[in-house]
Amino acid sequence: MGDRIAADLEREHAMLTSVRNRLRASEGEDFRTPTTALDQVLDELNSVERSPGDPR
């Protein structure tokens, strides 16, 4: 189950990165997007990838 969840989160991360890149391409490099969704996906991905005995 962990691998499946990690794969889903990796796909979501790739999609969010693509959206951010498209927005910057259309709006300019100075365009800043909120990172709340991306931060959440990365936090979830990191928690799934940690081993059960990982003290972090």
C-alpha cells in the first residue's frame, strides 16, 4: 500500500510542478504561486517514504 500511495503522491507532485511551470511560462518568471498544495504533497510523500523505525 505504501508504494501505491507514494506513486500517487509522486504523480500529484509532477502535476503540480507542471502547472506551476506553465503559469510561469505564461505570466513570466516573476510570477509567484502559492505553495500550500505543493508543500502538503511533499510532506505526505516524505512521511510515506520514511521507514517505520525512522525517528524523524
